[in-house]
Amino acid sequence: MRSMLSIAVIGLLTSGNIHAEGLAKRARGNSFNPQIGLNSLFSYKNSNKNSSTDGFSFDEAELQFSSDVDAYFRAEATIAIHKEIEEEEHDGHTHNHTSYAVEPEEIFVETTALPVLTVRAGKFLTSFGKLNTTHTHALPFVDKGLLQEKVFGDEGLSEVGASVSGLLPLSWFSELTYSALQGDNEDVFNAEDKHSLGHAARFTNLFELSDSATIEFGLSGLTQKAHEETKTDIYGADLTFKWKPVNLGKYNSFSWSTEYIKKDKKGEDSSSEVKGVSSYLKYQTSQRTFVQYRFEDLKVDDVKNTAHSALVAYVPSEFSSIRLQFDRIDDNSEEKENKLTLQFNISIGAHPAHNY
């Protein structure tokens, strides 16, 4: 009887060890699988001036992968599928052709084990201003706005290069980031000269005013000099106030953000200047609803542009939202543009944290 009991105990222990080893192997196996997420944007647009984008459309999808490489590095990749509208001439008439392009928005590796500093290399959204590092689906409005578009172009500033960021030894959150960029964005750089790198820096400070309120101040700069006659300088400053009560933060919150950017781009044959301000208010009226307003005032080569945007949003969860936005844009032409956009935003899978 004792021998049978001993055999049974040994069998249980052995099977337990085998089961534990199996779980450990599966756990190690899962650690090699990256987190995967997909975000998709669908919209309906109606404009009195630009009918090429009117109607229902699938605007963009972002496929995101992220994982620790080992104890020293982590990697992240965001592949974007977005709509492109091309004009074609046929029989003396202009026709719009819609297609979709697949492009790497971000593919980079960064350090995780260095003290104080984080080093990143690859293709990434450059740390400049308040919005450039924000992916399309996480923007406060359905678009980046007129100022961002005129300064950085439709795709924003996503370049190949390397960056170093670190926290400064201060009593508040203070971060300094420097980036060296190859510079292929023709709205910003002289992309023909591969030997002239672009240099960007951002200085961010975040102060806690109370348990419910914070204020953030940032300074940004970017420069590239290819020749004596070819140079780009961009400077910016941004200020953001956020309020979220400790007890009722689930139902009410408020934020105000203002950003000023100036771009001087000098080429051998032409030069351009863009400068202006973009400011918005965002108020949470209930657990799932928001109302927002944005005003932009800028000059593009001394031509004044203004834009007013109003938005209402229904956000059932962090994985979905329905937003309705109205824009009135005055680009100093004969007719002002009135544009209505209804956007449906969905996310599945792993959902990375958004910028604060």
C-alpha cells in the first residue's frame, strides 16, 4: 500500500513538473510574439469647394507591431494604408483617380537599459511641437489642421534618422530630445542633398498645478543647411493646460492647447515662409461625449489664412469613436470653404498608450 502511495505521489509531482515546464515553455514562446493592433478610419465628407474628397471613403488603416527585442532593446513598427487622390487629364477634362498606398509610417528600435537616456534609430515621427508625434487616429480633431499641413505637408514629419532623449534632473518633468534626420520630406528639407542632415530638438516641461490640473510648455526647433542659398529653419512654441478632477474625472475634463510655428525655407530658385498659431479647446460634457473648437490664423508667403473648426464626439470606449466636424476655411480666395466631416474610428488588438 505504501509503495502504491509513493508511486502515486511521485507521479503527481512528476506530472506537476511536466505541466509547469509546459507552461513555462508556452510563456517563453508567447514572449516572442509581438503585440499587434489595427486602427481604421472611415469618413463621409461634404465640401462646397473641394468635391474630389466628397462622399464616403476609407481613409486610413494603421497596422502596429511592438515587442521587446531582448533586455536591451524594444522595436515598434507602424504600417499605414492610406488613400491617395491623383488628378488625370483626359480629353481636356480633369478626372480624379483614387488609389491606396502602403507605406511605413514608423519602424524603429530604441534602447531600454540605458540610464537616463533613450536612444532611437530608424524611421519615426520626429519630436517637434505638440502634434507631430501623434498618429492620425489619436489626433484631437479629424485632421492635424491648416498650420501643420502648411508647415510639414500632408504626411507630417516622419524621417529616417536617430534621436537621443533624456530626463533632466529637475523637480518637475523636463525632457530634452535631439534628432538627426536624413530629411526626405520635400515640404521641409532639400531632399536632393543626402549629405546635409536635418537637426531637430525639443524641450518639454510639465508642471503639476494641483491634483487635477497640469500645464505643459514646449520649445521646438529644426534646421537644415544644404548650401549657402539653401536652408530651412523651423521654430515653434506650445502651451497646453489640462484639467481632470480627481473625483469626477470620468465624466468631466477640459484642455486648452495653443501652438505657434514659423518656417523659413530658402531654395536656389524660390523661398517660402509660413507662420501662424493654432489653438483649440476640448471639453468633456459626459462620460462619452466631447465638444471642441479650434481656431487657426496663419500667413503663407504673406497670404492670410484662417480656419474655424467645431467638433462633437461620441466615444463609447478607447477603442471606438464617432466624430462630427465642421470647418470654415478662408484662404483669401474668392470663395470660403465650408466642409463637413463624419468620422468613424475603430481599433482592435493591442492599443498603445497615447501621448499625454
